[in-house]
Amino acid sequence: MRRKSVLFLALLVSLTIAASAALADVKLPDPKKDGGDGIFSLLEKRASGSRGAFPTGKISPEELSSILWAASGQNRGGKGWTVPFAGGKPPYVKIYVATPEGAFLYDWKGHSLTEVTDKNVLPEITQDDFVKQAACVLILVSDTGDMGRMSNLNAGNSLAYIATGAMTQNAYLAADALGISGRYMVSLNADAVKRELKLNDTDSPLCIMPLGKN
Ligand SMILES: Cc1cc2nc3c(=O)[nH]c(=O)nc-3n(C[C@H](O)[C@H](O)[C@H](O)COP(=O)(O)O)c2cc1C
């Protein structure tokens, strides 16, 4: 794998580019960690983007970085995460980012993206036209490898579902703070997600969250 610059990420996320044969790791820019509206103002505004008029404006690398960090990035100088995970375990729900230019796995350790495919998987992973047209879609998947190591705490996927609630709520609030719309959705084509993202047989796609800007 080769490293791509932040500038190239901007191209990946913002523009339609010719498909590239080589998969790539993408270092994200630093997330926003201060400023913006206060938490209570954000809670007063929080809402899901409308299914009928979901915005299709592109998300910048800086915005994507901040939303991913809010969803499961490291905080407290690397001692914890922005959402609570059972037993203080590292995140056991993975976030994939699907764009028309390809799909990526968020690596919270390096705050980077690892390219999984350069294909536009959006038409396959959803039945909803507004999701197929979205600038960017987060796909949350239970990480069975990590769940297995905490089997004493795990009741099926319930801990993973609880985590997706916290992760997506943080993503909603961070997105709202940046003027971006998001929508938590359980409607997804699980078989297509597993196939296109090359998941393990036991990994479970849990929800998706299209993102877009007016
Ligand atoms: C567990 C859960 C599952 C959801 N699944 C879908 C879905 O499959 N499709 C969809 O369009 N919206 C879905 N939503 C979004 C809700 O319909 C939306 O949150 C609700 O209409 C309230 O709107 P609000 O978020 O603006 O308050 C889901 C929300 C939750 C919490």
C-alpha cells in the first residue's frame, strides 16, 4: 500500500476521478476539536436529513475527519475514545466510508482511511435512491474479532448495536455543527455490504449513515 497525501484525499472525496488499480491508505487531516456551537444548541437542532430532499453536496476531508473522530476517534491524549465502549475495550464496531470514488475502512489508531475498493458500491448496498446519490455514506459493522475477545460481556450483537447508537449520535452532532445532514438507517443490503467490503462471514453490517451538505 502506498501513502496518499491529504490533497489526494480531497480529490478522492470531492471529485470524480479515474479508477485507480492500486489501493491506498489515506491519512486524514486533524479533526476539529474545539469551537462551533455548544452541545445544548446542537441538541436543540439535531435532526435527520430528509429522505425526500437529502442534500448531495460533497464532504471535505476536514469535515469527514471530524465526523469520524466524533464517531470513534481517540480522545484524552489516546487514553480513551469519544464514545464509551463496554469494558473500556477498543472500538468493536468498524466504520467504513463509501463514496462514489471507492470505499475505505476508518483506522482510529492512525486516524486514517484504508482503501477497500475503488468501486462505487453505493448502488449495491442500498435500495434507497437518496443513499445511492449521497456524497458519502458511513457503514457501521460489528467487528467480530474484537467482540470475540470480550465474549463474557457480549450478548449477541447487542453491545455493538448500543455502540452504534452512541457513535451515530456523536456523528449527528458533529455533522450538525458543520452544517452537514446525516440519517441513521437500518435499511441496507447486508449481503452486498459483506461482499463489496470483503467482510468476514461473521461480521454484521449494523447500520448506515448517509452524509451530505446543502
Ligand atoms: C434504529 C433506527 C433505525 C432507523 N432506520 C431508518 C431507515 O432504515 N430508513 C430511514 O430512512 N430512516 C431510518 N431511521 C431514521 C428515523 O426514521 C428518524 O430518526 C425518525 O424519523 C425521527 O427523525 P429525526 O431523527 O429527525 O428526529 C432510523 C432511526 C433509528 C433510530
